[in-house]
Amino acid sequence: MSSTSSGRPPHRRPGYGRGLQVQSQVLNGLILREFASRFGRRGTGLLFTFLIPMMQASIIATLRLIAGAPGYAGMAIFPFTACGVLYFRGFRNMAGDQIEAVPNNAGLLYFHKVTTLDIYLSRFFVNLAINMSVGGAMYIIARVSGFAPPADEPLYLVLLLILSNAFGFAYGLTLASVAIFFPGMRSLNLIFMRILYFTSGVFFAVPEIPPAFRSYLLWNPMLHVTELARSYYFIEYTTVYGNLDYVLKWFVAFLIIGLVFERILRDRALP
């Protein structure tokens, strides 16, 4: 008698629907774990997550006022600096968390359903939720306290914040793969981020920079993001330097490279 006549149905591989269900369950568990590890039960980490960017924007605004340089072209000083701080911090924190994601959670890879991409994505969604919440809180507090006018194009501001976070994810994903072979990449990234920070327009608007240096600074895609954010926020400011296509090209390039590297080097990341 043939072995196929044992009465058991033939074994079938799980369908795409079941695969997506398992994937969503894994991501949901990782996201909840990430929130718990960051903020714990006391919630003090959550408090500082909201306070630090607001304090940073306030300090930079105060320094500009002391130097006799309020917001460029009549822009209110707090949202002027907040447009730089919020978007750059979203990019920087997202990138840094991706580089450290797998080394800090290597034990999770012993579970066969968890992949390195799951760990990267869970951190992306957690950081995105945090950065969006921080941005909303900063806007509400500034409006209620009278330090900021209403945003001219709030929808574009939200979409740009999502893009800056996604850009940080793509950049960090690429560097995380490189860091598997060159652990010193983490230290180099910290230095590079400082350079990006001081050239990303947090402290200045592009028209305030001498023309001889302007073209060099505009290589920094985050400077374009800052200029676009201020243009979307203030009705009185229209940037001629912020280029959304330029930012999208950087984002797509890093995303493709990062995803390809992650898939090729997935086994190298196993503990």
C-alpha cells in the first residue's frame, strides 16, 4: 500500500496570510518589549523624552536672541529653532537606534521567527511614535503659551517628519550592516552626526550663510529638510533652497542599500 493512503492530509506550507499574521504578532511583541525596556514602570524616561527637545529648542532660541539674531525674516524664534531640532533629532535618534538594535537584542534571534529586520522595524515604529508625539506636544505647548503662530501647512509638516524619521531608518539600516564588519562605525557615526547637526540649519537659515559656503552646506540633505519645515510652518517664508526631491533620492538610495545588505548579511548577525 502506498504511504500516501495513511489517511493523513498532505503537509502544506503556510500561506501568505498566515505568514503575515505571524509577522504582525512578532512585530507587536517586539514593539511592546521595546516600549517597556525604554520607559519601564516609572515613566521618567518618557518625561525626559518630551522635555529634552523642548529645552534644546529653547536654549538655541535664547542664544540667538542674546546674539541679536531672532528668527530670520520675522519668523517666531521658538518654532524657528524647533523646526531644526525636532526633525534632526528624529533623524539622528532613529539612525543611532538602528545601529545598536541587533547588538542590544541579539538574544532575540534565538527565536526562529524573529529576524534582524523585525528588530529594525520594531525600533522604527517605536521611534516614529515617540517623535511624532514629541512634535505634537511641542506644537501644542508653544501655541497655548503664545510662543508660536499656527502652522501654515501642518499636513506637510507631519509628512516631512515621517520622511525624516524614515530617512534616519534607512541610513541607520545601512550603517548597521557595515558595523557588522567594522564595529568602529558606531564611533565614526557619532562624529559624523555632530558635523551634520551643526550644518543642518538648526542654528541658522540658509540665506544667513555667506554665498561662498552655501553650496557646500547644501550637500547635507537634513539642511533641505530644515528649510522645507520652516517653509511649511511659516506663511511668510518660502525657501528657494529646500529641495524635497534631493532628500527623497538620498532616502531611496539608503533604503535600497540597507535592505539589500540586511538580507545578505542576516546570518552574520546571528549570535
